[in-house]
Amino acid sequence: MNYSLLALDLDGTLTNSRKEITPRSRRAIEAALGLGVSIILASGRPVLGIAPLAHDLGLFSRNAYILAYNGALLLSCETGEVVWQRTVGLEAIETVFSYARTHRLAALAYDEEGVITEMPDDPYIHKEAYNNSIPIRRVADLFAEVSLPQPKVMIVGEPSLLGPARQELQALLGDSADASFSEPCFMEITAKGVQKANSLDVLLSILGKRREALMVVGDGLNDVPMFQIAGLAVAMGNASLEVKSHAHVVTASNEEDGVALAIEKHILGL
């Protein structure tokens, strides 16, 4: 099968534990681009956290896309235009931030430069900033800083606290937004129905491609819906057994050039 679209998760997949893309993975992606394959960087990260990697790979002005905020936004690297977007309304955002403040949980949003939050010293706020290589700005009133609907806002904290909080918050949000986990310590609030897989289906429709043409590589539970629509689903060696059980094949870990090996075998035919 010839795969003409390649969707790559970032953290734990394309990047290693040092948040680096290895030279072998760079070469493999460049070779795939040379064959006309559309590259899609698919992540829960904001555009701010994905764009530097896209620049690093030389994807801008080329046949590539950024799928950000866990699927809430699709950006064409070739044109720089947002081709699809879903946002959380201001009323829902106010509900989220009010809930977080009442329960002394750290909430965050993003501005043009990085993370904004009322709790800049929270360790999970620092983890989100580190994951994206972006700064943290303290604000006195988080909701006052948000003037427009957002693709995603977050509540972060100890998993033991966030589990019950998600159920309570989802009840408050109703059908206005979804609260889900990208990691046990990261609760993401997005528009109803937002998932990486749904955004990939939108992109496939825009490009006039079938699901069978899509190859997906990932390591997390939020990658499993992408696996379920892909012609080829590749789990990383560092993925959990549950994630691996949903994949067609398993490659090496993100410390062992797993992405490069998958591209070389299934796209380049090496």
C-alpha cells in the first residue's frame, strides 16, 4: 500500500525524551516529502509549541500541516492559513476557570507568546511550558485575559484530583465543551467532539483522500482514535500495551528512532 499522508504525534513519538528530533527521523521525513507524502504534525500542543518543530523540519511552504490543540485547529504549512478550526466559547471558558479557582486547581490558556495562568509556580504548569518550550506569564485574572473563544484551555494537576474534577466539570459544561485527558495530569477542554481523528477526517476530505492512504504513528491513548481510521496504525515501542493493542504494527521507541524506522519500512520501502 502506498501511503500518501503521514500523521505523526510529537511527544513520546517524533521527539525523544530531550524533546529533540533525531537526524535519522529528519532524513526519513525529508525523503517522504520527496515522494509527495503530506506530513501532518498532530499534537495536543498549541501552534506555538508545534511551529518551531515544523520550522526545524523545513515544513513551511511545503506539503505539510499542523494539527494543533488535539485536533481543534488545522494549519496549512504551505499557505500559513488555518483551514479548519473549532473553538470553546467564552461562557464555557469562564465556567472552566471559575471551577479551577474554586477548587484551587491550576488553569491555563495561551497568548501570542506562551502560557498564561494565575498559578505560575504550579509544577504541572511548568511541565506544559517545558513540553512546548514556551514561557509562562502570571496574570491576576485569567478569564479577563481571554477576549475570544479559544481552541483549547486546560486544567492541570495531580491525576488523583483531576479524575473526579473532570466528571464534575463535564456535568457543568454539558454540551458546550468536552473535558478529556491527554495525560493523567493534563485535562484539556475543547469544543464538543474535537479529536485528532476527527480533524484528520476533515483533512482527508479537503484533500480528496481515502482513509486507506493515511499512516499514523503515535504512543498515547489520545492517538488511538487516529489508529482506528488509519490505513496503517503504528504504535511506538514506548507506548503502553493498551495503545499497542490498537495498532497494526509496533516500531521501536522514541529513543531508538522508531519514527524513522517506520517511515523507512512502510513508506520508503527500505
